[in-house]
Amino acid sequence: MNTSTNTSTNTGTHRDNRTLASRLPASRRPPRVATARRFLMCPPTHFDVTYSINPWMRPEAGADRSRALAQWARLRDLYRELGHTVEEIPPAPRLPDMVFAANGATVIDGRVLGARFRHPERAAEGPAYLAWFTERGYGATHAPRFVNEGEGDYLLAGRMILAGTGFRTEPRSHEEAEEFFGLPVVSLTLVNPAYYHLDTALCVLSETEIMYYPGAFDAGTRAVLESLFPDAVLAGPEDAVVFGLNALSDGRHVLLPSAAGRLAASLAARGFEPIGVDLSELLKAGGSVKCCTLELRRDH
Ligand code: ARG
């Protein structure tokens, strides 16, 4: 094969950092493989918008709880139809945001780092989620010293933890997480209040691939993301604003808000199978697919 026109040779000024697989035409790429996951979800039985701790929340507008319940149940059923296991934690009254299970903890290799919420309105959720794990015999549970909002700000990419800060999780928590899990943590700084958790601006698609909205991060973080993930799917503001990044990938299927049409097309072009989900009622509290989903990684 004549490779003289191949831009991937590193002899010139242009260096092509993309992975080999992504340089193949779509038809020659290996098929995407889903792996069975275990999730924890919390039904929005007590869901409401009664306070405002992010720019999406308008207490004066409220929310339709029965609609939220129906949309949430659809997401849960979809996971099950795809072969995943969904466990449910009982919702607590007076904790209207408890539906956002992603914030309840971070679970890697069966080790559970509890959450410690920034705002008093959600403080009681931390112990409630941690108790669920201890009652179920998770041995290594850790009550956190520093503020961290679970998988809202901690996302596992391969064996590396991508960690958000800027609005909720404290930088000191990143060190705490690194020590507790024994995995490298890459700190990423969020700067746009509309994207206050990492999972509102970045989604892990596979062990080595992510999608993100560059506009949510500071310049230093954008440079870090470019060098770690030169292949990343980049979302535009129109996808970010409908919470398109607040998605869940099982390696093949990517469940994301149905309004994120352009992003779904980019994912399909990469060989993923995007599945649109309507969680518009939950968006009134500033959450969508990923926020409602905590991954339980028992081992690796
Ligand atoms: N109202 C909640 C809050 O502001 C929404 C949490 C969304 N969760 C997430 N993982 N991004 O805390």
C-alpha cells in the first residue's frame, strides 16, 4: 500500500494524533460492543423545583411530577430493555433533587466514595445514598472530607478519573478521590454556570473516547482535553443547551436527550447507536439522562 499521502506520518509539521481505528472509514471500523452495566436510580416521587441552586431552576415555574415520573420510568425501562440492571433507592420526602442519583456517590471497583453536597438543600442526600451502600454490604465505603457531588463531577474513562471543579466539587476532593481509588485523577475546570457539573459538559463514550462542549471549560482544561482526547466528539452550544452531553454510553448505545439532534448524528457517524430520550421535565431542575443514573462498578 502506498502510504506517501497518509497524513498520519509524523515527519511533517502536521501531526495526526487520532487513534488508528478512528482513521479507518466507517465501514471498516470494528462494530461497537455494549457491555452490561449496573445502575442505581431514584424515582422522582418527590421531585419538584422549590429552590434554585443552578441557572436552570425556576421555583416560580415549578414542575409536573407525574410527567417527570413517566419520563424517568421510560429511561429506566430502556436501560432494562438494553440488558442493563437497574436498582432503585427509595426516594426521601423533602429531597426533591434526590432523583439525580449520579450525585449520590462514585463507585469504582466496588469502592464507594460518598458525596458531600455544596448546598444545604441537598446535604441529607449524601448520608442517604451512603447508607444504601453499607446496607447492601459494600465493604469499602468512605464518608468524604471534602465537597464532591459524586458522578456529577467524577467520570471514569478507562482507568483514569476525569474530575470536574469550579462550581460544586472542591479541588481538594480530587486528591481525596485519587487516594481512595488509587487511580489517576485529571482535574478539569468548569467556567460556565449553566454547565455546573462535569456530566453536563462531558460524556465518556468508551474507555478511550469522550464527547464534550469546549465552551464549558477554561483554556487550560481545553488544552488538556485536546491532548488527552484528540479524537473527541465536540458538541456545539445548541447540543449543550439541551443537555446533549448529559448522556450515558454502554459502549454501543448512547442514551441522550432527544433534542440533541446534531450530536446524535455525530455519534451515529462514529458507529454508536444514539437513542433519544425525553426528560424535559427533569431539565427544569438542571438534569437529564446521566444525572438520573449512577453506575455501580463492582469490579473490573
Ligand atoms: N438540581 C440539581 C442540582 O443543582 C441537579 C443535579 C443534576 N445532576 C447532575 N449529575 N448534573 O444539584
